[in-house]
Amino acid sequence: MELAWTKELSIGNATIDSDHKKLIDMTNRIRHEIRAANGSALSQAFERLESWLPVHFTNEEQIVRAAHFPLGQHKQAHQYSMRELQYLRNELVSKDGIWSEGAVEHFCRSMENWAIEHITKMDIQMKLALQAYSYDFQPG
């Protein structure tokens, strides 16, 4: 089953929510490639995600900084999140599409947890700060 965006995942900002929808779509693509055992396509999907994530993190940090949200721990969490993703990628790509059914389920669940935890544990903390601003708020 694919991950799906729900309004419970909303952080309260159009740009961040849009980015999170894209994050879910990219995670679903990676999960699809894991199940398809397509090592080459999986590597490309990870490359797209890894090159896009810094853009998302920058968008997010600019918005919440303007909303006066403290970023110290959040930036560290972003760095940890990138390392965790790179670890998953290295584990998967090194097997070049040769995974047991148990490994497929493990890595699909790991990707799902990685994406959902980014939103529900890390970014949900920003929601309170963003409630004071319009949904379309952008830093001036």
C-alpha cells in the first residue's frame, strides 16, 4: 500500500505541505522500485530524492525562521535525516535488486517510517509557530 497525504499531515503552510506531498510521492517511487527489484531505477529515485531534499530543507528553514521558530535542533534533525536516508540507500543499492521478501518489506517499511517521521515527529513541532500566519505565508 502506498503512503498517502492526509490533512492530518498538514504543517499549516502551503509550501511546506506541498513539499511534504512531494516527499511522500518520492518515497512511494522508491518503495515501488524496491518491490520491482530494479536497482538502476532505485538508484535514480534515491538520487532525485537526495538532490531535492536540501531544497525542501532550505524552504522549510526559511519559512519557520521567519515565523520565529527555533531551528537549532531542527537543523540537526535534518542532517541526521539525510545520513539515515544515505544509509538506507547504500544498503539497498549495494544489493543491486537482489533482496529477500523479508528485506523488501523491511526496507519499504523503513522508507515509509523515514518519510512519515520527518513530518509527524520533526516538522509537526513547527505547526504551532505557523498557526499565527496565513497558510500561504512566505518570508518577505
